[in-house]
Amino acid sequence: MDPILGHVITGVVALVVGLALQRFADKPKLQYFIPGTFMFDVTDPKVTLQTDSLTLQNAGRKAATNIELVHKERPDHFQFSQAISYSEDQNPNGEYLIKIASLGPKEFLNIQYLSHIKPPVLRRVRSDQGPAQLIQVRFQPIYPKWLTVVVAVLMLSGFGLLLYWAIKMALLLGKLLAGS
């Protein structure tokens, strides 16, 4: 084999392995979702109240650090459902920041908003590792364990049967092609 070709192949393999290691390395994966908003029209005194909720989750395998919840302006009232240390700040653009030092792997937190003057406008969520991803959520029914097991057994049986017939057809096709 040509020595230059050997060096090129070594370089390509090293590059592929390096990219694969980087791709699958432990890293934080910050996600957030807004499960719901509700408006209350209170008659005495005449006021409209709005409640919002935001859930922030680190679905990765490494801690997310220096997390910022960036709002257009300071929400009327907010509180975290868990005890967590945070700080409040304002950036030069006038945007209001809620800063959280870190969020561990598989950890989540929930923030509740109550507004009566202006609704909270969340601009973005970010950390040192990059922006958080907004995920769409919906409620899903939870089925009984026995039903989940039955469905899994039926699906695996069907897949096994499909695989069996695919192998039988391939063998038959191989015999037919070899015999002609």
C-alpha cells in the first residue's frame, strides 16, 4: 500500500473518531416549556389576573451553568416552586434577567408568574453552554402497566414474525436466483 494513502486513511479515521467523541460527550441540554396560562376576571375589585408557569429542565448529563431567563421587563410577581438561589439584574437593553448559578443533570425547576398590570414576556433562556430549547408539550394519558406489557409483547412478536418472513423470502429469492 502507498505510504501517503496510509497517512490519509489514518488522518480520516482520527477525524471521524474525534468528531464522534465530541458528538457523544457529556454536555448539558437545557430545555424549557410553558405548560399553561390562565386569566381570571375578578369583579370586586375589578382586576384581571393572569397566571403563567415555566418549567426549566436540564435533560443532559452535565450541569448547565450561569442560566439566564431574559424577560422584556420585570414580571409583576414570580416565585420558584423549589427553594433555589437566584439573582435579579437588568442588561443595557433594559431587559430583566433572572440568573441561576447552575442546574444539575436531570434537574428541573418551575417558576410561577402572577400578573395584574402587564403579562410576562419571556425573550429567551440561555446558559454558558448555549441557548435553551423551547419544547412543545401536551398531556398524555398513562395506561395501566398490564396494557403496556401486552402492547409491547404484541409489537415485538409482530416484528419477530416480520423478520422471520423477510429472511425466508430472502433465502427463497437466493435459491431462485442461484438455480437459474
